Amino acid sequence: MYAYDEIDRTLVNERVSEFRDQVKRRLSGELTEDEFKMLRLQNGVYLQLHAYMFRVAIPYGTLSSNQLRRLAHVARKYDRGYGHFTTRQNIQFNWIKLAELPDALADLADVGIHAMQTSGNNTRNVTSDQWAGVAPGEVEDPRIWAEILRQYTTLHPEFSFLPRKFKFAITASPHDRAAIKIHDIGLRLHKNSAGETGFEILVGGGLGRTPFIGKTIKPFVHGRDLLSYVEAIMRVYNQYGRRDNIYKARIKILVHELGIEKFAAEVEEEWQQMRDGALKLDDEVVEDIRARFFYPKYEKLPHMPDELRKAAQDPQFEAWRRNSVFTHKVQGYAIVTISLKPVGGPPGDATADQMDALAEIADKYSFGEIRVGHEQNLALPHVAKRDLPALWKALDRIGLATPNVNLISDIIACPGLDYCSLANARSIPIAQELTRRFANHDTANLIGRLHINISGCINACGHHHVGHIGILGVEKNGEEFYQITIGGRADENAELGTLIGPSVKFEEVADVIEDIVEAYLALRARPDELFVDTVKRLGVEPFRERVYATR
Amino acid sequence: MPLVKGGKITDDSFVHLADDAVLPESGAVLVSAARFLQDPEALLGRAGKVGVIWPNSRDVDDLVPHLDRLAAVALVFPTFRDGRAYSQARLLRERFSYRGELRATGQVLRDQFVFMMRAGFDAFEVRKQGDAEAFAQTVKRYSVFYQPTGDGRLTALHRRMQLRHSESAGL
């Protein structure tokens, strides 16, 4: 956990009072809606179909139990008793009243949470691996650098009115859980031959109307140069990124139009002129940030405690453990993923009561720390293995022990037409229906790892392009239709999915997905060949044939 | 449109000169980039001060050779959503050491004041009277800054360092 100091607290409080003044001026008519729109977006407030939606930042997906309790409080006091965790490790509330927003922000500020730059054409929440700091094999904790970037990008005087939104993601593990290749800037922490920390920097990844996988702009930028290099990229983008067409304004289009070599040359020229300036990070500054991250004092515990051995005889426990419990870097501990994908529920939602109970559980079993992953699940990063059986029971009591992490019903979905004014089609009911179709745990287990991603429009908030199966809602003559892609992935081998055939109606989507899955079960070379690998090996054609033969 | 300079509302000493207007013999004038670049010497050689309104779609490089003879540069915010002039301002101040008046013009609202000052602006053609009147109060909104810019304000990172050093020195 990163601990705010007086300086961080002051800034957040100053931002709350500024926003309070902005809301007051809007309510009095001093600000037009057009003027206010930009200001509220800079503080995470959208106007949705039914009400204002309020998005709160969870930097690099790390929360303390007290912060989670406060999110529960906001859900209860200012909303309708629940919140929705997003693919960018944030949380959204869907029913906030404008006049009450400043108070909600003030309540959050008390525990060091803010909503700065969770929307608008500025730098968004810096996301990271939800297992940062605890994953085995990690080079070092990437959140130190994510926090440095969070501070650097917060209320940046030059980059608060960019051509379009701008997203960073950072990982320090060989296996990329942060989807860095689909971000405007993706950072892969690694060390050079001298053992110094630096970053491979990728630029121009992103989904939406024109999806691109990020391209490497520089294979190694030394840690001390991270901010100056990032500033060079952003300055080139701020000046030359397109502002004439909202769909061509992301940095990916600039990189694509210039070509990565030309873009890299522009950045290099800019960087050479400022790399030795005030942005250079000395070790002391980095260590100061590092020193304010708290790590648990782990005990020396056995690899296989008796409690776990005994519980292994309960098949229900085992079903959950196999899918939810992951190896920790410290012996005797585990990382536990908590599925927010119950059968028949909207993906990523948690009630205020669940949040409160989970905060309690985190205090008891995870040193008071909770993580949010981009898959819209939560995680407890420091669970002693001996506590796993008790933890499972506690989670089950609050409906958070669905044993489907990484399985077909662990679906990523945007809010879609049920909430969002941009959407063309509903996402949540599709997800709900699919979780019912694949509710049988044995079937889901047989299918194995399979990610379904659903977006209700081309803006791709549900990351459909990089789902093993991607579902995109479109509108045709006033009716909801869905395009289906297969073979996408968001990890270190990121790829965009391929369209399998003509779009299908709302009622047909679940049938088509079942057909695709049946085709996979028939086509896979071995039981452990993952869906995405079968598609890679065989291409789309055999799937297309089977799915559309009878349609 | 009120002009805020030196932290308060003041009269504009510059006359905005249209491209086809006759050049007065003396007095401070503010001209378009097109008019200025057509014949910089004709403007710079006369008695009065000269300022240039520089569009946000043009590199400031073309302006650099003239900077030490310009009394003002006005950078444009066609809408407050368009932030290109922030980069231009920082380049003029921080890279090209421009010390004359740096004016923000266009859709300038109170919510941009702090950003603009941090980027190096020191004069503001403010859209709304109420915003101009609120200038002094608005720029005091923030006391903490995370990024180093040419305005010299101490960043949070360095403030922490100072605090730590003074603590360890027992002060």
C-alpha cells in the first residue's frame, strides 16, 4: 500500500473544493452545460441514460480495507447500494445526484481516494498488474513507478487538454496481466545488463473503432529518464495529434499515420532537448516513493499446512481453490482472486454489504489489502494458505465464492445500453444469459480457460477485440445485433480477434457461443489445448463452418 | 473582454490590429502571425511595442528568431478543450527563454488559470467578467504541484526531500 502524506492529502482536498465550486457555478447557471461538461469529465462525472455516473480512481488497482469501506459508504449513501468495478481498475457508481457529488468526493478524500482524471481528454488512471508486489518471478514492484506516474500525470499543466483520453499500463512480470499492449503507453519494467531498472516503452495501442496493438518505441529507457521520455511522447502527441475528428484523435492514429519510426524520431528529438532537465529522477526521489509503500510482515509458514490438506477432501472447496488460488512469491501464502461474476449477475458489480464484508475479510486474512483486476474481479494479495478454508467459507457466505475465475463465465462486459448513453446494444443481459448457459461447473472446467469480452458499442469498453471470444453490440435498423470475433488476447502475445461471420440477433448470441464452444471441444488437439490456441492453430474457418452451417 | 495582468484587471496597452488595417506610427500593436511574418522588420523597426498572435497549429520555431524583439506573444485557445497552446507556452518560456508578456487568448475560463500560469502565461484575455474578477482567488486554489515546470514552483517530490533533510538535520 502507498500511504498518502500531508502533501498528497492537501492536493486531493484542494481538488475537492475546486470541484465543489464548479458544481455550485453549474447549479447557479454561471457555467453552461458545455463548459461544465469538460470540468465534470475531468473529475469522473458522466451524464448517462438515467443519471450521472461517477467513476472513482483506484490507482494501479490497490485498495486498503478502509478505502473499500468508504466505497461501500458512498454506494449506500449516495447511490443505490452497489458499485461496478471496471476494466481499468476503477469503480463506477450509476445513480449519483450532482448536488451531492462534492460531499461524496469529500468523504472519499478522507481516505485518500479521488476521481481526478477518470474521464475526459487527459491522462487516466495508471493501471498495473493486480498481482504487483506478490507475483513470483516479478522483476520488482511496478507500483512504485505507477505511483510516480500517477503523481506526474495528476493535474498536469500541459497535458490536461489532450486531443483525446490517454491511458498508461505497467507490468513487471513476464506474463502480462495488465494488458499493456492495448494502452496508449504500455510499460514493461525490466533490467539492463548492468542490473539497472528501466522500461520497454510501447506506444499507440488501443481498442475502439480502430484497434491497434502497441508498438515498441524504445526497448530500454532508464528509470531515471522515465518521466522525461513520457513527457516527450505526450508533447509530440499534444501538438500533432488530430483534433478534427474524435475517432482519429487517439495517439494510436498519430503513430499509425506517421509510422512508428517517424513518430519515434520526433519523440527522440524532443527528448534529447529535455532529458537532463527537472524531470530526471534521482535515486533519492524514487526511494522516497518506495519507502511509502507498506509491505506485510510475512510469517514463516509451511508450503502445505494441515488445514489445506484436510480441506482438500471437500470437492466444493477444491473446485474453488483450483480456479481462484494462485502462487504467491512467499512460501505459505497465496493470492486469491475473488470472482465478481456470479451466475446470472452483471459482471463486476458488488453491493455495499459485500464491500463492507470483504473489507472485514481482508483485515482478517490479507493484511487489510484488496486489489482490483482489469478482468473486473477482485483479489486478496496476501492470504496465508492455512486460512484458505476459512476464507472460502467467509466468501461463500457473502456470495463471493463463485468458482469460475478464468473460465467461460468469468466474462468482461461494459455497462452497455442498460446504463450507457453511447451504447448501441445491451451487454449485461448477454453476459447474464451466458453465465446461466455455462453454470455447470464441470462443463466450464472441461472447456478450460476461455475469456469472453462484451462491448455494447464500438468504443470497446468491454475490450471485445482482445477477448478469446469477443462480442460487439451494433445497431441495425433499430435492432440490437452482435458481431462475434474469436482468437483475440490481451496478454504479452496480444492479438486482435477475427470476425467469425455475419452479425447475429440478441436472442441468438448465446446459441452461437455454445456452437463455438462445441466446435472447439471437437476440434482441440488435446484436452489442455486452450480455446485460443486451437483458433491460432486452425484459423477461423472451421469455426465459421460449424457455426453458420445451420444458420 | 477583460485583460488580467499582474494578477488584476488592467487596460490593454496593445491595439489589436486587423490584417488590412493601417499600421499606426507609434503605440503598441498586436498583429496576426501572417501579418507579422510577411514583413517582420516593418513592424519591429517602428517606435511602438509589437506583439504577435500565434496560432496553435503552427510550430513556435518560426517565431524564435524574433523573440527578443517582441513585447508580447498571444497564444490561442480556440476552445478551452484545445490544449496545444500549453505546449507552445512551455517551449517559449522554458526552451527559448522568452521573457516578454505571454498572453492567453480565446476561450479563457477561470478553470484554466492555474494550468496556464504553470505553463508560463502571465496575461489573460478572460471571456467572462466574473472569471476575471475571481482571478486572484482562483489562482490560490492549489498549494501543491506534482510537476516541475518553468514557473519555478517547488514540486511535491522535492518538497518531501526538503522536509526530510530538515528533519534529519534536526531543524
